[in-house]
Amino acid sequence: MTSESTPAHDTAPEPLAHASAQAQPSSPHASSDVPHWERETLERLVMASLEEQKQQRRWRVFFRFAWLFLFVAVLLLSFYKGGVSTSVSSPHTAVVQIKGEIASDSETSADSVIEALRSAFEEDSAKAVVLLINSPGGSPVQAGIINDEVRRLRTLHNKPVYAVIEEMGASAAYYIAVSADSIYVDKASIVGSIGVLMDGFGFNGLMDKLGIERRLLTAGENKGFLDPFTAESKSQKAFALAMLEQIHQQFIAVVRLGRGKRLHETPEIFSGLFWSGEEAIKLGLADELGSLDYVAREVIKAEDVVDYTHRDNVAERLAKRFGAEVGASAVKTLLAQHLSLK
């Protein structure tokens, strides 16, 4: 019995020993595998971070050069004014444009037009000044200031002034035109509209129907003058009409002064009506048919035309546009950062 049990006892541990022998070499290999994987991951992360930093540096350098280029461009272009079509050193016809609405906040404001007029009159090589007009009118105050300055500069520099009306020279635009020595029009131009208006709306009837009460508190019985939500007052209306009539008479006086005996007055001529260029010549509101080229070539005898109209120079336009774009971009960036923090 003992001799048979001994071999069984000797053979039993062999699978266990074999298993342990197989397991032992694998444990050192497994323990060395984990740190090797971590090192590779860390290396990849470090390399990615370095590459991202390089890209950020490249972009910073790019934007610095871009800002430098923009600054140099603005500096160089700030001395350039648009509108000059030829050299001012040779004899030429100076042009100042009166286009669009005449208002204090427009390109045809008195300040803008007068700046151009002074440059044109002070230039010795400019043989004459042409007011190139295409405007439906606007502020009588701005037009009056321009009219006065044209007359002053014309006398000061002893230089002739001509008005050329293209599509339209009405109301305040005609107020300016009569400051010229002569007015030239196209046969189909719209000329005249010598009158003054004040417009608005009245909503008090609608408010009564809707059951809405207007609560207006004033110190001074006329402080709510012609309030659109209050019933029209006869005394205030009469006051407004008297004021308009006074301004109208000022307009009429300027037209009479500028046109003199050439004006053939009729009951309708100061009524606010307007006429074609052909009819305006018959009424004495204009002198002859003629375009800018015609006046420069045949009247002034200086075919070269130089535009003195004041405009924002290239640098100013670039700065405004770039500033708007940068502002919008900054807002978008801030919004994106704000949203990403939520």
C-alpha cells in the first residue's frame, strides 16, 4: 500500500509546479508594461502641448505683423483725399458737389461744403468754381450758411462761381444755387420749389377711439407746441405759420438777390412749385442749358476738372470699417467665452 501511494504523492505537485513556473516569468513582464504605456501617453501629451504653443506663437507673430501693416497703411493713406481727378498745378475747373439731403449730419453739411469751397477758392490754378448740384433740398439753415460763404469767397478771391443742376436742384439746393453767377441746367432738370414746410401727424382722434388718455405736463402753456397726441391749437398753428412765412420771405429775398433782374416773377414762382430746366430758363430761375463738361470747356475754358468735394479719406473709411469689424469680432469672442463657461 505504501509503495503504491508514494508515486501518486510524487506526481500530484507537478501541474502546480508547472503552473507556477509559467506564471512567474509573466509577472515581471506585466509590471514593466504599465509604466511604458504611461510614458508614451505622457510624451504624446507633451508633444501636442508644444505643437499647440508653437502654433499660438505663429499666430501672435502673424497678428502683430498684420497690425503693423494696417498702421503703416493708415499712416500712408491718411494724407490722401478722394475726389481729385487731375493735378491741381495746371489751370483747371474746381468742382464742389452738393448731392443728397442738405443736413448738419450729412456729407452735404455746411461744414463739409465750406471746407471744400475754401480749398477750391484758395487754389490759384483753379480758374472758377462749379457747384455741381443734385439734391431735393434740406435744411434752410445749412443752405443759408453755404450761400453766405459762397458769396463771401467769391468777392474775396474775385473768382467766378457757376451752378450746374443735374437731376434736381430744389428747395434748399436752389437756395445754394442762387449764390452762383450763373445757373446751368439740363432741359429735364427739376428746379425751384421755393417754399418752406413743417410736417407731422395728429393722433388725438385715434387715441380717443382707442380710449387712450394723453397725460402731458408742461411748465409754460406752449411747451407742448404742436404735440401730435394733443388736439391742434389754433393759436399755436397761427404761430407756426407765421414763423414759416418769415423763413419763406428770407428764401425769397435770397432768390431775388441772387437772380436780380433775370427773374421773371409770377404769382406761382414763390408758391413752392417746381419746373423743368427748360421752363426754369424761361422764368429766369436758370440761365442756360449746360452740363459740367460744357461749362468747363465752353464757359470757363479749362477742360481739366478737379473735384474738391470733401469726403472721408481712404484711411478714415478703412479705420471705420476695420473698427466695426474688430468690435463685432470682439463681441463674438466674448460671447463664445461666456457661453463656454456655462
